[in-house]
Amino acid sequence: MGEIWIPEATRLGDGNIAGSGAMDTPNNPPRAVWHTTEGSAGTESAFQGTADYLMSENYEPHILYDPRTDRLGQFGPLNKSAKALVNAGSVRTNRTGLVCIQIEVMAKAGTAFTSYWKPGPNFRALLRAIRSWGIPDDWPAGRLAQSYSDDSPRSLAVWLSRGGHYGHSNIPGNDHWDPGAIDRVALLAAGGAPTPPVTPTPSPAPRYRRPRAYRAIGV
Ligand SMILES: [Zn+2]
């Protein structure tokens, strides 16, 4: 089980994304989807204003992040769906996978936020939470859209079967091109080194043997 609420994040709204619910395909691999809000950033009023706007429009992601201030907010539990995607036919993209963690970064797709951002401890907390669900440091759909008119890969087969990180520009059934031409390697590197998977190491055979006399007591 991964992190459901990120302790470092401010709670936004009432802690329950209206209309969200359980994942449709919890046996499919976990994933994260990156968006940009296309609005202003860098101030407390912009943060609250963006949060209020997303709630009023019913587009809530799980996470709101300001790349200029490292401010982190959370609308709802990571193990339930968010609402920033549209469906791909009968596939409810918001509900695909064990988790589908959606992050709205307060930036514009036209200016890659990784070119000026200041990720700090809250960004590392976000990546820690994402990785806690087993989401690999990988971009299975391939490249992100580099411009509004760029036709980036949006394979339904990849979306259904592969865990990892996606841009909104990689999601089948959707036509947005956010988060723009961000540096995918820098994005994940800013989260710090991933915790290596725990691999059991065989323990050496014990050298100690109980003395015969002790064993005879029958403990
Ligand atoms: Zn988006």
C-alpha cells in the first residue's frame, strides 16, 4: 500500500473529490499523469485561486503544485480517482490502474516549467508518494508533445498495460498537449534517488551451533 495522503501537502477542498471513486482496473499497473494549469503561479492567491477554479470546473487532479514556490496541495486520496482527464470511449482514463495520480503543475505548456522551476522538499515528497505505489521512473508512452500542433503518442494499448509517468499529451481520448516540452529526466531526478527495490539477500549459514549439553535440555 502506498501513501494516500502526503503529509507535506496542504489539504484543498473538503478532502473528497466530488464524483470520484474506486479505480476500475486496480489490477493494471500504477501510473501518474502530469498536467499544467495554464494560469498564473508564484503567489498564495494564485494557489488558492487555481484550487478554487479547478473545483468549480470539476477538473480536480489529486495534486496541485507550484513550481516557483514548491507549494504542494492535495484535493483527494491518491487511491481514488481524480477528474482531470476525459474518457477514451468506454475506458474511464481517470480510473485506469492501481492508481492514476494526477498532478496539475501551475505553469503553461508553452514554457517548459523545468526550465525555471525551483523544486524543493515538497516536490521530493510528491515523488516519494508516487514511487510508494510502485510507479516506475519511466515514460512508457514515449515523448511528450512539444507544441500545440505536435502529434504525440496516445496509445490505448500502452495506457492500459504499462505503469509509469505520462503527460496529458500521452492519454488516449484526450486532445490537450500539456504539460508541454518539459525535461522528463530532470523532472524525475528532482525527486531524489528512487528507493531501490528491496531484494532479499540470502543470509549466510549460521556458524553458531548450540553445545550438545545445552540442546539436551530440550528447550
Ligand atoms: Zn491536462
